[in-house]
Amino acid sequence: MALDCFVAISHGLPYCGSHTIAYTYCEHMAVVKLACGATTVDNLYAFAVEIFLGAGDVAFIAYSYGQIVDSDVIHKNMAKMWSRFRKNRNHDFGFFASSLSKPLMTTLSNSSWRLIEPSFFLIGIPGLEESQHWIALLLCVLYLLALLGNVTVLFTIWTDPSLHQPMYLFLAMLSGTDLVLASSTAPKTLAVLLVHAHEIGYTVCLIQMFFIHAFSSMESGVLVAMALDRYVAICHPLHHSTILHPRVIGRIGMAVLVRGILLLLPFPILLRRLVFCQATIIGHAYCEHMAVVKLSCSDSTVNRAYGLAVALLVVGLDVLAIGVSYALILQAVLKVPGGEARLKAFSTCGSHICVILVFYVPGMFSFLTHRFGRQVPHHVHVLLATLYLLVPPALNPLVYGVKTQQIRQRVLRVFDIKGQI
């Protein structure tokens, strides 16, 4: 299917210059570079295919090697038992038997748990069982809005060559991230609330947790990239297209993707090292990192420390970068003579500022209450954490659709054409 799309897209390009390919075979980008027409769609589609194929394969390989590393636990424990035997061989047999049985039973119990991989039980929203159907209705509406809105934005940007500009390409990245983020959360949450499908497999739980946290990090990175775009557009308007050309935008998108994968991939790998010997009931509507870590009966200090470090690193650096960008924007705008010109410059940032507030404010509140807000009722935290993953994907297309004239006109034009047909 991906190959067919490559052929179909490249087939529509005009080739009016050199037809010489500096390769020993027909490589996609080498062919695209020969075209004398707009190749933004070709570049974006190739970039998207590489992202989805590469990310999925890397995640699968990493998970496989995580399993292999886990198998070494048995060998290490057997080496420890042999060392104890050599040190205590002159003691009575009872002492040796006790020293042998403890690590052996620990090894067998831990390895058998991982082999069986029992499922977790997602409670949903504890304390609001009577209202869960109404909450599910709200979440369902938000999810449908997220799907419809983000698909519309992607389709509009894809089909309109005039929107193949830095601002809209970053918006397409944001919409793609929102689609994955909402789809990683909503289906299982709705299944828990509506049809009481509370059970979730151990591996599936780790996969869901990785996608939720990784794409939350990616969304934060895309917001930083959009702040950079606003800074270049306002402070260096004459060089906007030359500074942020498609190749630079592709590299920024790749950097955001790689950062999200590399920082969050240790989450499931570190969780594989923990022992869950008691309750496997998660007081949540989805597999959230700290909710799973708290179930462990082994030492989870590394997991907690790494989770806190990643949250502070991602949010801290991203908020700092956005703050610096807008400080420079404010400084540049205040130098512009005339109130109307200043207002016009500020209005280009309105949509981005709204999206930033929608993403970071609920996220920070959810993060702080989960770690430090012990007096906040648990059901309030669970509800806010669930809404935090669905409200931004649902509102972002509406914010940009209302405040961005080009997208609004293009969408209305598409629906007007369909109505006439």
C-alpha cells in the first residue's frame, strides 16, 4: 500500500529538466529531486512512512531484547547460589539448603510471573461508578471530535498546495500526534466504562503506556517547533521560507520523534524488571506509568526517579524554549510603530498560545496532583488525567480552524463543493 502511494504521488510530478539519476537503482528521493514541480507532498509522505515504519520496528526490536535481558536473571541467581555453596560447603546441610532455596524460589517466582504475564485490571474512574456512562458519553464526543477535526486538518493541508508552508506543516505534525495520542487512550477507556472490559494484558498495558507518554512528549516538542516558527515569522519575516524550508522542517520533526522514543522507551523496559506479587488492580482508566509502578512490591526507586527526571526535562526545557521564543517575539513586536501593526503581529500567535495553555495547564495540574497532591480525591485525579489526553486533541483543530482564515476557508470550500455535487 505504501509503495503504491509512492508510485501514485511521484507519477503526477512534472520532469522538465535533467533525467539523470545519480544512483545504480531508482531510489524514491533521487527521483523526486529531479522534478521541477512542488514536491512537498512527496517529501512529507516519505517522511511519514519512515517515521511509522522505523518507530514501530525499533520499538519491537527493543522489546525483544528487553525480554532477552530478563532471561539473564536466572543465570545470575544460579551463579550466586554456586558461590554460596562453595563458601558454606563445610557447614551443615540445613544451612546450605536454606541458602539455596531462597534465591531459587525468588528466581522461579519472578520468571514464572513473567512467563505467565497475568493481566491487569483497570478500575476506570473509582468513586464515580454511577456516573461512568455519562462520563463515557463525554469522552466519546471528545474522541469523535478529535478524529474528525484532526483528519480534516490533515486532509485540508495535504490537498491544498498553498498551505504547504512551515506553520501548516507543523500543524499537520500536531494533528498526526493528536490522532495517535487520542487513539491510544480513548478506545480502551470507553471499553472499560461502557462494556466493563476491565482486563488488559501485561504487554498490551506496557505498549499503551509507551504510546501515551511518548506521544505526549512529541506533542510538547511540536509546540516548541511551532513557537520557533512564530519567532522566525515575526522577527525574520523576509527569511522565513529560507530558514524553515521543508528539509529543515523534516529534520525538526525527526528530532521530535526520536526524542520521544528514546526518552520514553526505558519506561516499559524498566517496568519489566519489577515484581508484581500482590494486587494487579490499576486505579485508573488506562495504563499510566506511576499507577503501574505503585503496584510493584519490589524496589521501584529507579522507575520513580527516571519518570520524574523525564517529566521535568521534557516539560522544563520545552516551556523554557517557548518562553524564550515569546519573550523575543514580544521584544520585537513592541518595537513596531503603530498599535494596529502590533495587534496584527500578536494575532498570528493567538492560536498557538491557546493550544499551549490547553496542553500544559491541565497536564501540569495532573502531574502535580498525582505526585504531591495527596489531599486531592483520587477520582478527581483520574478524571483530569483522562480528560487531559482527550481535550487537547479535540480542541486543537477547532482553535486553528476558527482562528486561521486559510484553513477555515478551505474547509468551507470543500464542504460547499460536496454540497453542490
